[in-house]
Amino acid sequence: MPLLAIETSCDETAAAVLHGQQLLANTIATQEIHQLYGGVVPELASRAHVQRLVPVVQRTLAQAQMTPNDIKAVAVTYGPGLIGSLVVGVSFAKGLALQLGVPLLGVNHLEGHLFSTNIHPEGPAPPFLSLLISGGHTILIHVRAWGQYEILGQTQDDAAGEAFDKVAKILGLAYPGGPAVEKLAATGNAQAIDFPQARLKSAMSTAPPRFDFSFSGLKTAVLYYVRKLAAAELEQQQADIAASFQQALINALVENVALAHAQYPVRAVALAGGVACNRALRQAFVRLGEKRGFQLHFPEPIFCTDNAAMIARAAQFHFSTGKRSALTLAPDPGLVLS
Ligand code: KG4
Ligand code: ZN
């Protein structure tokens, strides 16, 4: 049953066609306009979705060598995300499903990220732990089964990607900051500056134990460090600051996952979300996997950042259980994973 999925929750206009195990098309139009402002401007994002969604869907269908009538189901991200952006995708998907007379399904964007390691068949099988690290979220999830999620911890302030973006700004790098910080960090010394490790808030004594994160202290430490430097010193130390910040953030993630894995000794751990593109982070988790005896999974970079293929995969699972959404489906910007 060929399925068309649409993702417009933030600043990526994306569509994909999935047919059984085969991803027939996957299109992502990144909105460059936000680079001018150093972050996503919600009003500009929704306008860009309006302009781009139809051409993106047309391109996706052409890539899949299909016409709209070949599509047998429509899936769309309905939250969490920016309300104006979600409205564009949800309205379009509802109209299309109605016109084609095919079922509609609203997908939780966060659950989509959980499926991003499973777009191809070699992904982890539940139960496994998934660390979802994106621009908006940092959540450690115990995937008991598909559709059954236990939140073990989450950030109490900034998301991991947000910390990368803010530190990039402090260092005068372009948005989105993650790739820029990673590139600069590769040329720096991660031991040069002893930034306070992003504070762990693991509460092993609570029942069930919590494995929360906090990154705002680390970001502020970078800000105060940089403020004390003269322009020439900053230029000289920029790579070391990027590398030391990145290391402190990775250490916090690794330590928390290690603690969680001791409590939930599953066979597989997955990384998902834009920050999972980071190679230093992947290497640190590969090493943790070797130490603790779990298999580490991470998506291909194109499936780490926002895309519609992961939405299609999540929808395929729910469609197979008979789930459908009514045409009254409404965007839910604060949707949680449950
Ligand atoms: O998953 P995503 O595309 O969007 C959300 O749903 O939030 O993640 C985007 C985030 C941004 O904060 C970006 O800076 C970060 O992922 N990111 C990275 C890397 N590539 C993207 N962070 C660190 N290293 C990277 N290579
Ligand atoms: Zn995302």
C-alpha cells in the first residue's frame, strides 16, 4: 500500500513515499531564509511551507514514478512543532486524503524520530533505549514495543541541539550551529578547557529512577568564558572552545545513558534526531556500546534531521494496527510522547 507522508513541523518541508519496505522517494526542502536571522522565524517558516509544499509533493511523486491516484494512504506530522508550520502540512494532508478518498493518519513527530533507525530493515527491535537529541528535544526513551514508550529522562532546560546552536552563535558561527561546531571542534583540543560537565540530574533513588539532562549551565559557562577573551584570543581559541564544549555535552549524554542502561540492560541503544549526525558523539556511543555490551544504532545523516521518511515508517506501523485519524485532525504544537 503506497503511503505518502508529509512533514512540516519546523523549518523543513518534506515528503516521502513508502511502499512496503521500499522507500520510493524522499524529498527535503530546507528553508535557508532562517540563516539570515540565526534561528527559525516561525512566521517565515509557515509562509515558506505554503510556497513549497505542493512542489515538494509533486517532486516526491515524480521521484516515486507515481500519480496522486497511486497513493493509498496519507500520513502527516500533527505535533509537536510550530503551530503555523503544522497547520500547513495538516491542512494539505486532510485535503489530499479527502480528495483521493484514502485514509489519513496524524503522526507524532517524536515517534517519527524513534522510527528513523528503522526506515531500512536492519534497525533495532524493541525493547531498546533511544536517545532522541534534536534542536527542540533531548529525551531518553525506553521503547518497550512499537507504540509503547516510557520516558526515562529529558532535558530540564535547553535541548542538546539548542545548546549547539547557542554556542555556535556565541562563537560567531552560522545557523544551524551543530554542523559548524562539529567542524570547528574537529580541529581543536577537547581537553583544552575544563567546562563544567552539563549537570546530571539523575535521580537513582526515585521510583522509577529518572535520567534527566541540563545543558543551560554548560552554555552559560561557554558564554562567560568567551566574554573574557579579547578578539584575537577568541580567534586563537575558537576551535578549542568548540571541542571542549562538544566533549562536555557528549560526556553528559554518555554518562546518563550508561546509568540508564545499567537499569534497563537492553540489547540495543539507538540515537536519533539532528544531533545524532555528530561523529564525535557517535564514536563515544560506539565505545560505550562496546563497554556495556549493547549494539548501537544510528540513522543515516539524512534521516537524523527532520524528514518525512521517518513519519511514513511510523505511520506504516500504526496503519497496520488499524489506526486512522478523522478529518477533524487538528495540529497539536505541544503534543507529548506517550
Ligand atoms: O532533528 P532536527 O532536524 O530538528 C528538530 O526536530 O529539532 O535537529 C536539528 C538540530 C539543530 O539544533 C542542529 O544544530 C543539530 O540538530 N545538529 C547537530 C549536527 N547536525 C545537526 N548537532 C551537532 N552536530 C551535528 N553534526
Ligand atoms: Zn525533529
